[in-house]
Amino acid sequence: MQNVTLNNGVEMPILGFGVFQIPADETEQVVTEALAAGYRLLDTAASYGNEEAVGRAIKNSGIPREELFVTTKLYVQDGPAEENTKRAFETSLTKLGLDYLDLYLMHQPYGDVYGQWRAMEELNRQGRAKAIGVSNFYPDRLLDLIINNEITPAVNQIETHPFFQRADYQELMREQGVQQQAWGGFAEGKNDLFTNPVLSDIAQRYGKSVGQVVLRWAIQRGVAQIPKSVRPERMAENLAVFDFALTDAEMASIAGLDTGASLFFDHHDPEIVKWLSARRLDS
Ligand SMILES: NC(=O)c1ccc[n+]([C@@H]2O[C@H](COP(=O)([O-])OP(=O)(O)OC[C@H]3O[C@@H](n4cnc5c(N)ncnc54)[C@H](OP(=O)(O)O)[C@@H]3O)[C@@H](O)[C@H]2O)c1
């Protein structure tokens, strides 16, 4: 597996496995299959409600802890952010059955972001989270966080797919030493991604699937990927992207698919701010 080196020297697989929208009662089985397929990076979140199931699959796999890269995410906290962030971290760790995380991400750019980040910095200094980062941060919020704090996020996990490529933003993150990691790397199939003619044409040339072309395109751009699938055949398919390479012309034709807009929602939209900020997790 190809790794990327994060800004603090931590090595992260460029391709991992995401578990968003996998029901908690199916997650243990799905993650067990993903680990058997060869995934070593698992991406979950407190808000996905399936950390315990991910933890059981990790434990039962018998894979040595140091061979795995586990990410979870802090949801927006009420009240005293530093104290609550540390508590939320311990809750996630307990649910996962782990004694450290490889990557802890702030899930949303809302709430007392500074207080949450200070607590995450402390967890990072203590070695309890080997790397810390953010998710869904747009350039203004990311730069503000970087400029006014000590530790620069190692990762920003953001919506990235052929219809919303974030190329300018990637340039800025590169300058700042922040690794881009895609969420919704397949746009969850929106906009007929899996039958897109440009992608299908390239896929046919290599005897690959559209999904593989999309993953390969991202990896060639240096964007980390965490595709989700509940089907073992697709888990394997999504890992088999290191035996071919797209040409500059093919990369350019995929660049032409960018619409510059989200297919999901805009974190600047006041209704989205209200919606995501109103949500609170039970623990
Ligand atoms: N930080 C955030 O705010 C945030 C937001 C969203 C997601 N994420 C993370 O990013 C991960 C990936 O994003 P996502 O789960 O939203 O969507 P995604 O990976 O873009 O798409 C998943 C969808 O694609 C299908 N699929 C997977 N592989 C395929 C293939 N080779 N051919 C055809 N269809 C395929 C899956 O169906 P089957 O399962 O039926 O195969 C599923 O419906 C998540 O699991 C989560 O870890 C983070």
C-alpha cells in the first residue's frame, strides 16, 4: 500500500475504508471483510454510531495494532469545549477498544473550534492521537486555525470527487502542509458518476471499472481516499488501483468534469450551519 507522510512524520495509507452509513449491526461483519480484503486504514466517527462495531472487528481480526491506521472524529461539543473534547475522545477510544488513535479529526468547523483544537493539540502532544486534523474546513477557516494555533492540522477530510475537485484548495493545503483526504470520493454515485462517459471511456481502455479510475485519478493527484462499500467484491476492486496509471491527457479530461460545486451541501449555508450545529450525540 502506498503511504503519504503527514506533516508530523506519521505515515498514512493513501487508500483506506470508510464506514459512514453502514448500520451498526452490520458494521462488524463489513469491517471484518474489509480487513480481510487488505484495508488497513479505517475511517469512522462518533456520529456514525458504529465505533463499537469497528472496535470488535479490529479485535477479532488479530491484526497487530501497529499495522492498522484508525481514524475517528469529534462531533461539535457543547459547553466547555476543552473538557468535553477530552471526554468525547475517551468515549470514542473506549468504544473502539483502543489505547491510541492514529488520526483524530474535528468533524465540523462549528462550535468552539479553538477550544476543541487546543484539547486535540494536547492529545496529540501526549501521543494519544498520533495525528490530528480537521474535516469540512473551507480555506478561510483552515487558514485561521493554522495561523492562530500551534499545531497545523495534518489532514483536512473534505468532499472531493470528479465533479468537485478542489484543485485550487489542494494547492493551498499543499503549501500549508495539510494532506487532503476525500470524503464521498465516488460522490456516493450522484450525478451518474458510475456511468459517466468520460470516466467509462478511460475505464474501458485499461479494463478497469469507473470506480477504479476515480480512485486512481485521486491518488495520482496525491489525494487520499476512503471509499465505502458493503460488498466484498467492490472492496477488492477498490483496492486494485496500483497496477495502472492514467496519462496526463486522461487526467486533463477528468479535470474537465469539475463543476466547482458541492453535490451534497455547502458548509457556509446558514441552514446547514443550523442543522449540523443543532445535532448532539448522546455521549
Ligand atoms: N467527514 C465527513 O463529513 C464525511 C462525510 C461523508 C463521508 N465521509 C467518509 O468518507 C467515506 C466515503 O464516502 P461515502 O461513504 O459518503 O461515499 P462514497 O465512497 O463516495 O460512495 C459510496 C457508495 O458507492 C458505492 N460503491 C462503492 N464502491 C463501488 C464500486 N467500485 N462500484 C460501484 N459502486 C461502488 C457504495 O455502494 P455499496 O456499499 O453497496 O457497494 C456506496 O453506495 C465514508 O464512508 C466516511 O468514512 C466523511
